[in-house]
Amino acid sequence: MKEQKAYIETHKERFLEELKELLRLPSISADSQYKAQTMETAQLVSKLLKEAGANKVEICPTPGNPIVYGERMVDPALPTVLVYGHYDVQPPDPLDLWTTEPFDPVVRNTDIHPEGALFARGACDDKGQMYMHVKALEVMVQTNTLACNVKFMIEGEEEVGSENLGWFVSRNQEKLACDVILISDTGMLGNDTPSITTGLRGLSYVEVKVTGPNRDLHSGLYGGAVANPINILAEMIASLMDNKNHITIPGFYDDVVELSAEERAEMAKAPFDLEKYKAALDLGDVHGEEGYSTMERNSIRPTLDVNGIWGGYTGEGAKTVIASEAHAKISMRLVPNQDPEKITRLFTDHFKHIAPDSVKVDVTPHHGGDPYVSPTDHPGYRAASKAMEESFGKKPVPVRSGGSIPIVALFERELGVKSILMGFGLDSDAIHSPNEHFGLFNYYKGIETIPHFYKHFAANA
């Protein structure tokens, strides 16, 4: 709508400055020393929601970080959209790989974002994408074009597994009642190739500890006679994959849903340039499970990855020591029908089974989540498709994502509604990595597109 685009153009600099204000707050949920800043972020989100036009806003306490709830109810007879997002962010480490300070947002031009991209931790995941919805609300309120009711649920623990979101949702089902959930915590194929995410992988995340001797030992006096936990851990991890990059945990693939040849052929129609993919990551070649394409490996196939590994002496210079302990964090991305609790149990049993008697093994489960597939014949998907086609000028491609949003399956169980994953980030935006950024084109295009979703959903729900 012309009046909406005109309003965005008039206020775009303010929209950007407000987002920068959010990004300056280090709301790192994984680190307790940032608890005060995380609370401050929740308060700022609440303030910005009120200013955007929400006529009811609450900061709802949980056993962990609070959830910011807001709503603007137009007419009980109209459909209701529940917007989900999160205000917490990943730790910025390693700091020395950032070109600029992670919590001092700056705009720089890049090859992919010639019109500029905003660099900061949380710029894309998820403060920038969450804030598109807040500004879209303002646009609709100020232009008198809000076509249905809207509710917001913005949490502060997504990056640590949304531990208390289920607690909140189960206690607030009436408050959260809606017809569809709209989420922008995903991406699209490209600025010239809009897409809608129709599937997410699940997650099982564990931490392992291998213990050998009861103290660190001199590697000259004891080397060769006592098990080295770091060596043992490396061998155990290496054994979890075979030479075809197939996971060797017994029972791991039992529940995996294999896509038909027709479904795989349909997936292959999505635009993908392997050479550009390798060049963007500075890779000589790709790597993964034999028999599957790169797009299939990172969407419809389960994976096992070491996210961190440590033990012994890692400081400057040399210290000849056999460490008492070695540690690793391991994540497994899961596909439809795989149960994260079952996978965690299978991993634990197997990892302990393959350990030699010379060491002790502990496995500590962390957060997990179920896989999710969103139907393309749902009114919410059709509304998202029409909205993106209206703003981008071309019909979006349905794609499955390799990422996980564990709470999406929870929403369907607790609230009985589907989630639509309409994200505007790009794979190149370096989420969870140094130099995370979000294109200004993407930010403003999201604000432009979201009101179209409300219009089409209200007309067809």
C-alpha cells in the first residue's frame, strides 16, 4: 500500500536508530553476568512496543528471563496473529575476529549488501527481525491499516533453549489464543529469491567429559603408561562418523523419514550455486553424508557436530602435561520423527559403551527440541506467500531449513495452531559468528512485507 511505503520511507532513519539502541544492550542469556543488561533489554522492548501502538504491554516474569507480552486488539471477530521473537543474543566470542565492536552497531557496505548492512551481535538473530514486526505494527496503526488482531510474545532465553517458555505458554493459553503464529527467526535464499521456511530440524545438545588420572600428570614420567583423556576423547568422537559421514550410533536413523525421489527432485529446483557457496566460505570442497546434495545435507538429513572441545594446557608456550580431564560439546540436528530425548539417550548409551576402561565418561544433556514441518496449504502460508510476492515482485520458494527453533513444535502442542516462518535474513549474515549483520534492504523489506501478511491473512483465514 502506498501510504505504508511512504510512512516507512519517512521514518526509516528513526527505525534504524531504534534498532541500534536495542543492539547496544548485551542481552547474552548464556552468561549470568549479563543478567542486568538482559532485564534492561526486556524493559526497552516493552517501551518500544507501547510506542509502536500496542495498547496492552506486560513484562511477564518466569523462573528465568522475563517474556514481553503485548497486544493490539482491533475486533474479537477478526483473526488474531501471534508474533514470536526473542531479545536475547548469542555470546560474541571470539572477540578478536570482529571487525568492529559487537555491541556498537555500525552500518557498512558489503558485496551482498551494497546499500548497507548493520553489523552487531543480534542484528539478524533476532533483534533486527523481531523489531521488523514492532515497526510493522507502528506502520499499520499510523496508516489505519491493521487488518486483524495482533499479539506479541518476545522471550529472553531462545539462545539457551527456551527453558521457561513452555512453562509460560502452558500457564497462559487464553492470553496467547490466536489463529496463527508468525515468526521471523529464519532466512531466505537471497534478496532476489524470496523464500519461506517450511521445515526446521530438531536438536539434541550434550556435553561430555572424559576423566583419566585423578590429577594432571607429567607427560614424560607417565606418558605411554596412563590413558590421555584428550587422545581418548578425540578417538571416541572420530568413531561417531564412518568414512561415508554416516553417524554410527546404533538406532540413530531408525525414525528418520526418507523423502521420496519426487520430493527430492522438487527440493532440487530451489536455486543453489555450489561454486558461490564454496567461495563464500573459502572452501576447497563441500563435505557431508554420501549420497545427498549440499541442500539436502543441511535440511532433510540429521547431523552430528562438535561445537567445542577443550582440555589440558592451551596457554602460551609449552607445558608437558597429561590432562586429568577432556571435554566437548556436541550437537545433533534431527529431522521429522526423530525424538530428541530418544536421541540423547542413544548417544549417552553409545558414548559410554565405546569408552575404554582406562577412563570414566560423563554425559550431560543440555537443551533440545523437536523437528517441525509447516504445511504449504495453510491460510497462513498462503498469506505469507502472497505478501512476499507483493513486496518482492516474485513468488517465494518453499524451503526446509537446517536450523532449529525448538519452541515451534511446542506451540502447536500447547496452542493448537501452526507457525509460519517468514524470515528475511541471509545465510551470509553470520549469525552466531563474528561480524553478524543484517542488510538494511532486508530490514526495511521485512517492515514493508509484514503488513501485507496481515491483510491477506485477514481476508482468507
